[in-house]
Amino acid sequence: MNHPTDVITSLKPVYLDGIGVFGPGIADWSQARAVLNGSAAFELDADLPPFNVADLPGTERRRAGKSVKLAIDLAAQAVHAARIDPAQPAAVFASTSGDTNVLTDICAALATDDRLISPMRFHNSVHNAASGYWTIAQSNRQPTTAVALHNLTASAGLLEAAMQVVTEQMPVLLVIYDIPFPPPLDAAEPIATVFGASFLLRPERTEHSVAQLALSLTAASASPVNTLSDPALEALRTGVAAARTLPLLAALARDRNGAENATHTVTLDYVAPRVLTLDVTALTGAVDSMRNAS
């Protein structure tokens, strides 16, 4: 916990009802939890699972690129885990660069003499493409926000989603995701691998709530950023902006032996001289049911 004088600003707590994770060798939260609590090994160069895009209509599956499919997979994981109608929550989609494959193709086309760009490629290049695919597929008419803040995108997404939950008093789906650039742009903006995490946040506790999250902007001098002891996981955290969520996920994966109200403080990078601090409080009944379900 932080000393009150270190806290610059804080939000009313929000409740976490659903989690999704995707990365090398990790298809969902149950597999991520096993890695983060030490019961399964992690390898940065492990194969990626296939994307689950059953929530997209067939036509949209064929149009969607890798970045959109990753985001849709993550969104569906969190919504299904929270047992909420996908048409209900507002959404925040946070990514450093969006569809890096499409952006690279467009840059290559602009370097040619004719500079012709496919309308479909341009359609998928906009930063809110993933949120558009999701909301149309789910007939969701709630507000959506697309966020980017380079390597601090994960913290920006968490802060934006939590502020919307508190101010609008409605559930918010947060999807944080990144894919690498192909050559030659990978040399200018290296992203180690594909990774993403998703969270379904609510203003009030429900029977599905697994944790309470209290977010604060804190002086960086008072709260060092959390790192991971496992070298491969730390390489993932530092190599992919979306993986800056890993300390939070590790806190959520921690086995608290059934202790209600056990709190762990997590500090993530944010814009200097501030960091984003989260007090993560386990909610036992929901955590136990989630563990048994997986």
C-alpha cells in the first residue's frame, strides 16, 4: 500500500469479472495462470495457439487481419468469463500500433511509383478497426474508445477503462493487444511476439467478480515498477507493450489460500514522473469458482 502523501490521484475501486490472455503457448486465462503461479513453464518462442474467432461472422473472419483476430479472441474470453451479454459493456481497445501487417503493406505501397492502396487494407489500418469488428459482430451500441501510448499503452488503457466504469457507472470491456511488425519496420519498432490481455470491469461487485482493483497515479519515486523473476516472462514484459500487464496478471494468479480481502499492490509504468498503482484485492468465492471452472 502507498503512503497517502505519495498518491497524486486515485479512483473509486472497480470490480474485475472476467479475464482473457493470449500469447506464446497461452490460449486463455487458465493457461496463463498456470504459467504465472509457477506450475507450468513459459517459453518466449513457443508456438502461438490458433485464434478463436467464433464470435465473428464468416465474412468478417475472412476480412480480419491478425491484429483484429487477436483482439476479438481476447474480447470474447473476458466477456464469456464474466457471463455478461456482449452487447452491454462499453469497450476500450488499447494497442501500440494496431494492425502492423497492414501498416507495413501500406507503407510499402506508398514507396512505389503508383502508390495504390487497397480500400480493404486501408479499412483495416485505422486504429479502431478491432473495436469496429467487435461491436458490429455483437450488435453492441455502447461507446468504444481506441487508445495508444507507445510502451505505456497498457497503463493508459487500464486508466481509461477504470475512469469510464467509475464516471459512467457501467461495465467496460478492456482489450490490450500487440502484434510484431514484419520486416523492414520491425527494425524500427521491435515487438517481441504476439501478446494480449483483456478485462471485464464493473462498478459494483457481482457473483462473478474475482477481484477489486483500486487504481492510483503515484509518484514514481515512491513506487518502483514491478518486474518478474522468471527471465522468459520478464523478457515478454519488456519486449511487448501489452505484456506490461503481466505483474497485474501475476497478482491475480497468486494463490491466497482462500484468504478473503488479501491485497497485493502492483505498480506499472506510466508517464513520468508518475506510475500507475493498483491495489488488487482477491474476492475468494469468485476466485474459487473460477479456478474450479477452468
